[in-house]
Amino acid sequence: MGDLYVVTAPYVVPKVRDRDKGGYMHRGYYQHAVIDADDIDPDSLRHHLEGDMMAPVETPEQPAEPAQTSTEEPAAAQPADPDAAQSPERPVQAAPKADWVAYAVAVRGPDESEQDSRTAAEATSKADLIARYGG
């Protein structure tokens, strides 16, 4: 996965990789969409960056996990109401695509099976998953 870029203009039509057919095609993206640098033609990316139509995604530094000094396992947190539905936590933009696929499956509609949701999410680029579920 390459760097991520966010669309800052109201609408752009960069040249992006068509993973199904190979090669590049022009595709429209609305403001706030996120595009993986591996998916966009380098000349098109340069053009959109120079025109202030796109910008690099700023990702916060991830703090290192503190080392556990105790050999005891922490107690599992219990929800206040075990019957209450809990929404899954949305992954950060820098998370791997697998995390975004899992999130898409977790928030699927009631009429969509888990397998159908997983198949569709895996066939979607990470940038498109972020654009759909990231906002």
C-alpha cells in the first residue's frame, strides 16, 4: 500500500488504475475521498497536488503499546447491557485493508449475508472502503 491522498477540491477526475481490466482510466471522486498512491497515475497525482486539488493524508503517529509487567490477564470489560447492540470501532485510515474489510462486514445491512459482504468488500479498493465507511 502506498501513501494516501485526500481530495480537497469539490470534484476531481484523476487517472487511476483499473484493477479488473489493467491499465488506467479516468474516475471521478468527490471531496474528502481518499485515494491510495498505488492506484493513481503518478503524473495525474502530481497535477492534482500542484493544483491544490488533493493533499497527503495526515496520519497521527501510533503510540507504542506499553509493556505489561503483570503476568495476570486484564479482566474482560463487560457491556452495561449485554443485549444492547454495539457498533464496531471504525479503523484509522492507515489501518490495513483487512481491518476495513472486517469493518465493512461488521456494519453490513440486515439483508446482506456475511459472506456476500466480505466478498464485495475484498473486491473493493481500500481507498473506496475508506471513502464509503470512513465518514
